[in-house]
Amino acid sequence: MTFADLRRPIAALFLALTVASTAALPAYAATVVTVNGEAISDVQVDQRIRLFRMEGNNTGRNGALEQLITEAIQLQEAARLGISVSNSQVDEAFLQIARNLNMSRDRLQQMLQQGGVNSDSLQARLRAAIAWNAVAEQAIMPSVQISELELDQQAAQKVADYQNFDYILKEVTFIGNGRSGQANNYRANFAGCDGAVQLSLTYNDVAVVDIGRRHATQMPDALARELAGLNVGGLTKPRAVESGLSMLAVCEKVQAQDLTFVKGGLREEAGSQAYEQEAKAYLDRLRANAKIIRN
């Protein structure tokens, strides 16, 4: 589990905390499993089960035990790589969870206690998540490989004909509401980019701004389609923006395929998938080589 993965169960925690009841904790701790010689006690398992219940996690004792085993392995691997997690890092992560729930740190601790959960259980999980993120940056991310050739091929398949254009654009904005009549009148009288500013002087509250060069793949799909249907000197239909009504004027237009922006999205998606696969394989190897003794 990564630190980002904690957001989903913690969101459910807020609702569960308001109805949780206090229960007595075990009077003593007995070892239920050892991971490479490190003991996990029944108290730790009990605490994690209680935390699971607050989050709406129904995997019970087995799920709690497996998560604790995983966290022990993750922390041991971090230690092997010379990675340590400071108390201040854990405290900051704990505080961030409180902020996400719109409450103070003390209030979060109080509500955990109402559910019979010591805050140490949540902090232990945070420590493991932070450590594993550091392991990923040091040992997993460098091994993530993304084929540029495959990205090129995938991007080319995603780019439609109307996206194979490069433009130099001006934006004409009629500022304020209720300006559709004037905007359409401007559009009807528009005679090209060279006269855009001069024409705007005959209207009130109009701004003409040079946008510069943009490729169709940088634009929303509907806008790219409309621009593809215009010639140089054309002006798009008015569209609502925060400041009023906006139109784009085509000052130059050339056919040019640019996969940069499409590849960027594909690279992020492929990188995330490759990372998840590498991280799972890495952790699976650690678990396979770990000496896990269940009592």
C-alpha cells in the first residue's frame, strides 16, 4: 500500500468514527506471526481489525494480518536500503489526514480512541507507506521501462484527421454577459487577423489577444474539430468562458502531425501501469523470500 492508497480508506473512516464504540484492549500481547524474526502480536492484529472496521474494510483478521506482514516486509526492505522514516514525517502525514477530514489532530486521535483504536496503529501504517514510497523511488522506478516506439504507434492511432493541424491564433473576447448579439455581429464582419483589433474598436469591452502557435492536440476535441473546418481568416463561433464570450481567429494553418501531447498522456498512463506491475513483482519477490512463521 502506498501513501496515496490511504486516501480511499481514510475517507470512509470519517463516517465510521462518528458511530464507533469503545472496546477494551487485550491485557497482554502474544506473538501470532514472525516475519524474518520480527514479531507481530495479537494486539497489533486486533488494532488493525478495529481500524479496518472504521474504514468499512470487511477483510477481517486475515486481511489485517496480511497487511501487517506486508508492512513489516516493506519496512525491512527500506532499512536494508538505508531508508529511514522520521517521526516528523509520520506526524505530518497524520496531520494531513486530519486536515483532509476537516478536523484537528487531537480530534482525530479522540475519535480513533472512541473506536478502540490507538493512534499508533494508524501511524504504523503511515510509516510503512512512506517507507515503501521511498523504496519505490530508489529501487523500483529506475527499472520501469516505457517503449517510445510503442508510444508513437499508440499516439498515431489516437490522433484523428482533424487533429493534424498547427495554428497561429488570436482570441477575441467579449467581456461580460449578454454579449452574444455583438459577438455574432463581430464574427459576421470579421475579415481576417490583420483587422481584428481595428474591428474590435467599434464595440465595447472587447479584448483581442495573440495566443500564438497551438497544435490541435492541445485543444478540446470540439474546438479542434471546429478549427479544422475553418480556413485562414476564419473565426470560431462564440463560446462561453468565465469572462464572457470567446472566439478564436485562425491567422495561420498548416497540416502537421504532432504527437507530443498525446504521448504525454499515454506515457503517464503507461508509466503508472508499469510502476504498479514492477512494485507488485518486487513485493512478491520479497514475500517469497521472507521467513514467515505463523503461530
